[in-house]
Amino acid sequence: MKIAYFSPLNPLKSGISDYSEFLLSYLSRYSEIDLWVDGFKPNNSAISQYRIFDFKKHKNDRKRLIKYDAIIYNLGNNPEFHAGMYDVFLEYPGYVILHDFVLYYLITGYYLNYLKSNELYLSELYYNYGDNGIRAAKEVLTGDLPPLQYNKPGKLPLVRRVVENAKGIIVHSEYAKKMVLQTGICNPHVEHINQINYNNEINILDDEIKRVRAKYGVTDDEILVASFGYIAPTKRNYQVIKAINEIQTDQNLKVKYLMVGEGDYVDACLNEKIMKTGYISIHEFEKLIHCVDIVVNLRYPSMGETSATLLRAMTAGKACIVSDDAWFSELPDEVVVKVPIEEEFEKPALKKAIENLVRDKVGMQGLGSAAKEYVLQEHDPDLIAQKISSFISKDRLRSFTTKYLDTIADKLIQLGITEENGDYLKFLSKRIIKVL
């Protein structure tokens, strides 16, 4: 099977870049793959083995797409990385790996920045939500914030055109699959295939771990709690800070909190025990995962995404605390600690979860070991590549079969064959079954 594969790739700073680069080495075991990029040159040397087409620089190359057995589009919610790809998808529909259920920012950026058309944007909102969509569009366009800083994207997922046009949709959770099906838009070909585990197994010596921890002022007898990724209200960093502060004050436990990533919304809370790294390289990012004791990966509200960072932490054998919502709720209770998303319960539960892990080192290690075993089994990259290949192959066969049977039915009608010709229809059915 020959596949055209659309995705951001490094140097574009996207989790989907990492996802695709890791997946490709496994998916190429089952298919011949060409890469299609949007005006950039991939910088990963491992990518050089694939033929690469730049659909932005060479628009006429798009005509080649009809020659592929399948086209895969990796769609996320960032218009900078996905607007051009989405434009191609509308002309040449294919299979979509839907990394985010909510596509508000992608669709808004596509119409307002990529196409530069308020009129088409209004039309798209109407297409998705009728008169309510027009009212929502006016709220977005006339609000105090720019459209791409709209703070209620979950109200406007804007996925209708993707769901209606995709030949098949792959999502990473039952939650996302449910959300797609609940749109009421007819597309029966929606498959849940787990997020890939693309954690790089790195061996870090104890001396190196001590050095890294010492860099942030963490001693051997202190517990280092960390959150990874962009620092934002949806990551609940402020709630973690409040819980950590109460633990330090009430329980006098030696705990420090490190936020690994960029973002300034909690900078006023920083001190010698509440820290952040700012931007760091992916190598340093992975190294830090191995150097912390507890990972807090909260997410609310959810955009229907999964967390590759959490999978990395689990693979590293870390005790992890997550929000009991969306995909995170689907993880077994034996491999993560879940805290409720309701405002009045979140912080107390988070505080208790951290305290319990800090006081029970054996339990902390046991949770981390169970998490690692789970991810290695359920998020195995080769297994996931097989499932993606199988999903597309079966769907193509189903599509071919449907067209084949429709053609036969049309011919039978033209020949005047009806239910009265029972014996002939039985004979024909047996022949068709043999062919299929």
C-alpha cells in the first residue's frame, strides 16, 4: 500500500512532529510512504529515507495525490502547522489522525489568516451550527480578544467538515471517539487506536541525576514534584502550587515543585521551592523526566487530546497524578492517581495524593512500575502501526466491495433481473462471495 503522509515534522515545535517521526519508522514496515510538508525542510536525518514533497512550494504536485492508495492527514488544533494541510485535505480527502477533537483554532486560523476571509468564516460557523454559529462568529470577531485568543474554544469544536469529508478517522481515546460520534455527523469509520509511546529509553547514571537535581536546588532527602509542558491555566499549575504550599506549611514535608516548560501565568508564585525551567531542549526535557519523583499532569478543560508527556513519564516508571477527565479517566486506576476536576474537590484531592505518595516510597515505586508495564504493553509502537495499517486496508476493501456490489446491482436492474429470478440470484451470490 502506498501512502501520502501529511504531518508537521521537526524543526516545527509540535508534539505531532515527534509522534510522526517515531511512528513512521514502524508504519513504513507495512506501507510505502511519501512525506508531504508545508514549506519547510525536515531536520531529522532519519527522515531522509523518504521521498518528500513540498505542497506549498510546488502546488502542482498535489495532482500526484490521486495516485496513492491512501492519504493520511495528522490534524491538530494549531493553524500555524495545520492550515495548509487542511486546505489540501478539503481538495483531496483522506484518512485523518485527529489529535485534538476541538479544532476551533485551526479552523478559525484557516479562514481568517490563511484565506483572509471573514465572509467564509461566517459561512463556516453557519455550516457547523446554523444561526447559533452566526451569533458565535460575531462574538468571536467583535470580542475584546483576537479570534485566536478566544478563551472558550470548547464551545466551538468546528469539526463538522473534517468528520464529513474524512474517509476514516483515527482518534487516541474512547472519549474522543464518543465526541466525534456524538456530533451526529454521519461517518461510521471512526477508530480508537492508542497514542504511540515514543519515549526514548535513556540511561542516566545516579551521579547525573544528582547533578540535575542539584541544579534546581533539590537535595537527596527532598521530593521533586514536576509538571511538564506549556504552563497555562488548563494545565492547573496554580492549583498544584497551592497544594504544594499547603503541604510544605501544614505537614512540613520536604517537597519542591518544578514546572518544566514556558509560560508566565504563575510567575508571581515562583520562589526557591516553586520553580520553572523556561524553554529547554528535548534532550534536557527527557532527562528531567528521569530525575523527578512525582509527575503531576492535570488537564482541564480537555480539547479531546491525549498526553505524550504523560506516556513518557509513565514509561520512565514515574508515579503520576492526572485529572479524572476525558482520556485520563480511561487509564486504569492501578497505573495513575486521579483527582476530580470540580473546583472544590481538585486541590484537596491533589494535596492528599501528593502527601500519600511522599509518605509511601514503596507505593510510589510500585505505581511507577505498574505505569511503565501498562504503557509498554498498550502503547507499543509496532502494534499501533499495525492497527493503523489494518484500519486503512480494511476500510479500502470495504469501500471497494461496496462499489463492486453497487455496480453489479445497477447491471442487474438494467438487465431486468428482479426477486422473481431467485435461482439465478442465488447462483450469482455464491460467485460474488468467491470473488470477495
